Amino acid sequence: GIADVPSFELPTGSNASEAISALVVLRQGPENRLRDAGPAEAFAALFPELTVHRWDPAFVEQVADLLLAVLDRVPVYRLECRPDREAVELLCARVLQEAGET
């Protein structure tokens, strides 16, 4: 339900699932820079990426409420980056630090 931490099925085909540690909004940039996305920025970046039947106002509201519930529980980062290993390392270090795994 909405109150649960979101999870996804692992691609192994098993029935296992993992909690989502973070969501990342990616943008190509001239340097690798990672920062927290505030709630409004996160919503504005993620909502257009969802499949929403805009002709059904009740459905739009339901999807918006679900996204808001996820954003209350899962950190969202904005990563402006070059397509290189350093960008991945920067992101991994931050997510692991936030999760208390460093």
C-alpha cells in the first residue's frame, strides 16, 4: 500500500524485492555534481515521467498522491554529470552514506 516503503522486483526472476534507497534525476552536465532535490523540484521532475491518464482527474490525483507518499519516504537527488565512472562513484558514495553503510 501507499504507507509501505516502495520496492521493486529484482531482475533475477526471483520473488525477492528490495527497498528503494533513493531516486535520482539525471541530467548531463560539464562536471559531476550531486545535490538533494527539494520536494517541489523532485515532484516536478518525476511526475511527467509517469504514465498518467490526464483525462481522468481522479486518476491524476491518485498518481500525484502516490508520488507524494513516495517522496516523503525516499530521498531524491539531482545528479548533473559527465558519462564517466566518477559520476557513478559520487552517487554510490552518497547513497551509501545516507543509508549508513559507510
